[in-house]
Amino acid sequence: MTDLVVRRLLIDLETPFERHWHGGDAFRSAFFNALSMSFPVGEQFFIDAVRNGFKALPLHKQEHFRKEVQGFVGQEATHRRLHGLFNGHLEQQGLQNAWGPRALKRQKLIEGLDPRHALAITTGYEHFTAIFADWMLRNHDLLDGAEPRLKTLWLWHSAEESEHKSTAFDLYYALGGSHDRRLAWFRRATFFFLTDVLRQTMNNLQRDGTLWQWRTWKSGASYLFGKRGVLRQSYRAWREYFRKDFHPSQQESDLSRRWLESNSRNFSVVGA
Ligand SMILES: [Fe+2]
Ligand SMILES: [Fe+2]
């Protein structure tokens, strides 16, 4: 059981920010913008999957999950709201979110199926967010040149993703979810996540007019595949998911807890 706290982030998301808010770097800004564009639709899907999974539990098991599910829903609802505000600025900058509508269409295909399907998908995506979050917290200095309030937004989101990474997973197995189904959806989720993030990043760069600049590609190559690159450093953690005895808490690191402790001035705890 994880004790999940809902936090209200005390940052200004009203004031517009620079197009290249991520340290003046076109690639990094476009890449993070792409991720943010997937959140409102994606996180609503996770919320619904977890809620429906919870409802499908026998009553005696619900009590065990009730508080954790409430915390999960509260955290994801806050993320999607703040990223909605962030995305509003991207729209003003002329960027177009193609990922969200595409994901919505795909979600329709599994409507009405056993809730364990949506939960297995959520579990897979939550593994992605957890390893990306962990990478970001470990390499937080790579965000040093970024607009400070946005740096806080991304690290806060990362810290909470790391905190609630076991919720969907535990619920899936409490509902009798199988190992094979978990992996089948993870393979698909990996394909869709990588192609979606690539397509949206390219789309953002195209609209920004920086797609065909040499420095954009140079930055992309080092950010993804360089020594501290996100794909290079996350590959091993991604692969762990295929183990039969995998559990998200095995990849526990206290980076999340440490960030939350030393940045408490940036948020207030809801209901405290
Ligand atoms: Fe989230
Ligand atoms: Fe999450």
C-alpha cells in the first residue's frame, strides 16, 4: 500500500513562456511539449481504468485499495489539469496536438471490454512514465536552463509518477490479471508510445520551423542516445517489465521522496 498525497502546485501557469522554454533548445522543447500533449487524454484514460478496475473488485478487496485509488485519481487529475494549461500556451504558439485525438480514437476500440485490458494498458504506460520520471529526477540538472516554473512542473509530475507507479499494477493483479496479457499490452504500448512521441515531436518542430536545422538533430541524438540520453539510460529499466516476477517497487529509488522533501515550498498538500 502506498500513501498518496494530492498536492496543489504553487506555480504561475498563466504567464506565457518562450517557444524554446527548455534552455533555448528547439528539440528538447518540442519533445517535452509532445509528451505534455498526450497527458490530458492519456491521464484521463488511466483515471478511468483505475476507477473501473476498483469497481470490479470484490467488496472485501475494495477497502484495501480505496485510499490509494483516491490518491492516484487526485494526482493524475491534477497533472492533466496543469498540463492542459501548459498545452493552452502551446496552442497559442501555433503547435497542433495530433497525439491526443489519435489516442482517443484508439481508446474507443477497447470500450466495453473486460476492465483488465484498460488496466494492463495503464500499467504499461505507467511503467514508461515511471522510468522517464526516474531518469528526469536523476538528471534534473539537464533542466537547469529551462524556465524555472516549468522545471518545477516537470519534476513535480515526475516525483508523483514515481510515487504512484504501483497502483495500476497492484490493482491489475488483484483482479486476476495475467502475466501474458500484461506483456502483450506492453509490447503494443511500447510501439505506440515511441511512434506517437516521435511523430508529435517532428510535428512540433515542423511548425516551429526548426525541423531541418542541424543543431535540432544534434541535440535530439545526444538527448536520446548520448551518454546521459533518456533512451540509453532507460533501456534496462524498460526491459525489466518482461520479467515474470517484476514489480514496479523493485525499481524503487528515493529520488522522488528527496525532491518532494526539498521542494515543499512549491506546493501545498490538499486536505492537510
Ligand atoms: Fe501523471
Ligand atoms: Fe501516472
